[in-house]
Amino acid sequence: MSEISIPTRNKIDSEPGNSAGTKTINSRADRPTSYKLDDIPVPNGREEDWRFTPLSRIESLFADTLSGQPAALTFDGKELTEGPLNYRGEELPVHVTFVDKDDDRVGFTEAPGDRTAVVEWNNINKACVLTVTKNAEVEVPIVVRMHSTDNTPAAQHLSVICEEGATATVVLLHSGTAQLNQGIEVKVGDSANLTLCATHEWDLDAVHASNHRMTVGKDAVLKHIVVTFGGDLVRVCSDLAFEGTGGDIEMLGLYYTDSKQHHEHRLYVDHCEPKCTSRVTYKGALQGEGAHSVWIGDVLIGQNGFDTDSYEENRNLVLTEGAHADSVPNLEIENGEIEGAGHASATGRFDDEQLFYLRSRGIDEDTARRLVVRGFFAELIDQIGVETVQEHLMTIVEKELDTMKETA
């Protein structure tokens, strides 16, 4: 195994003027991370992180400089501005701040480990920080719309901080046309409970690279949901690390990939603390010539991850000829004293037995196919826990089903 020079995982050490550390690449945890552009070069497609990605369709986001405008942020129909959030005349215990990237509320997670992420970091002027105050219980879902009309490559950064003991649901709705490099940092404080849902309903010409970097504190709970329907190319990388014992995370994903669309979801869960639990469930359906989905699930149970309980799965339903799904679960275990760890992956066509059962009860084939796909997604959508979002997503699924072609 060769030695290469990479930045240390400490933000300060990886800033300009500080030396980089040297490690042997023998684990997913050893991926290079840095805040400096030169440390994470433009990929050539042979790298493990990029071998499934059509680089020609995303290369505009690799440039050192991005000049476009980020997506506009709105809440409750109004532009997101500094100060406490106001929902229909009621002030919520949630504060919005726009800060420079040297502020402590930005850059508190692992340094970028992806070319798009490091480009984003070096191109942002201000970051939006959404803070749920300590011990607050926010009953109203915080729905932030992120709409773009600028197709010039741009960068955007958002931090979501759920302070100690707080409970909240944050929903990020992406729409419009864009070429957007996005960084989302999430901190769930000790004993806090956060549901974070990001939906990607871009126009068909949009290109979006989003990097979610998250930390979960002692006895904290995070439900992280990613939904992808639109866009020409959408690539979401979600990295999570525990910061205390007893953390609990659930990662849910849903994607419906149409003709010529590329939807890529990469996850990394770092079980670096004892007695933590993770559950990962991603489901996707594909239809049309050139539809391509990629799911990579990396779970590392480190030497200090005693009593870890982890399981991840990915299910893909291929609806037509010409669609292709890549699914790769990876599990590294460095500790023998765990509660459990496992993974599952399945890609296939319609279940003939299900179709036969429905048709034997007088349901025509087209309706039977719709029922199977609807049930496939509804099982996951029902776990989101935000009724308005669930209804919205099922409406989109129904629209997708209207265009569904028969499986060859």
C-alpha cells in the first residue's frame, strides 16, 4: 500500500499555511479531506468516488471559480432574512444568520472530501445558518424553499444546528434550473432530535452536487431523508459521524429516475463512538432509455464503536428496458464487540407473483403495475412523518406513474 500526502482531518491543519498529514489509504475513513483546492484535484473518472459519474455532465462544477447566483431561500412565502423565523405571525425559537465562513457555525464538520465540496467551500461569500435554540420544541415543520433561475455554475452553503435538547423538523425543497455546488452542514446536539428532509425537484436541465456533512451528539436522534425526482444530474453525498455515545440515526432515500437522468446517492456512516445505532433504507425506481441510478452505502464501525447496531439496504425497481441501477453496499468492521451489522441490496423488475395475485382478482395489468410501484414507495414515504411532504411526494409519484411504460 503506497503512502500519499493528504490533509489531516482537523480544519485548522488543512487551512493554507499548515502542513498536511501523511496516511496510508486502507479504509473509507482515509479518503483525503481538505479546504484547499489543490489537495483535491479534478477527477478523471478512474477514482472510486467518481467511476459511476458521467463527468462531462458535471465538469462545470469542478472549476476553481464559480460566478453564478445561489438558489433563493424563502420561508412561508417570504425571503429568508436574519432574525427569528416568523410563521404566520408567530415567532419560532429558530434563528437565521448569514455569516462568513470563518465563523464557528460553519466548517464544524469534517473538511470537504469531494471536488465539488471543496470548490463550493472556496466560492462561498456568506453561509446561511439555521439554529434551533436549546431545549426548544418546534411543532411546525420549517420548510425552506430553495429556488434557482440561474443556470450559471454557483456555490451555496447552509448550516442547520439543532442545539442541545431541541426538537425540530427542517425541510429543504429544491426547484428551478441550476448548476449548483451545495454544502449542507448539520449538527445535532446532545439529546436533540432532528428530522431533516431534502427534496430535489429540479427542472430537467439542472445539475446539482450536494454534500451533506453531519454530526450527531450524545443520545441524539437524526432522521435524514433525501428525495430525488428531477434534474439532468443530481449527486448527493451524505457523510455522518457520531460525536457521543447513544446516538441514533435513520437515513431514508427515495428516487425516481427517468430517461437520460443520472441520480447518484453516496452515504458514509462513521461509527466512531460506542452504543450508537444506524438504519439506512433507500428505494428507487427507474424507467426509460439511459435512466441511471447509483447508490453507494459505506458504513465503518471503528475501533471505538463498541455495541454498534447498524443495517443498510437499497432496493431498485427497474420498470423498462434501457434503465440501469448500480448498487454497492460496503461494510468495514474494526471491532468485534458489536450488537449487529449487515447490509442488503436488490435490483429487479416487477414481482411476477405480485402482478399475478392482483390480476387474478380482476385488476388489469396497467393498474396492477401502478399499485405495485405505489406500494413500493409508500412504505418509505410514510416514514417521513411530515404529512404535507408525504402528500406532496405521493402526488409526484402518481405523475411519474402516468408516464410509466410497460416493462419489456
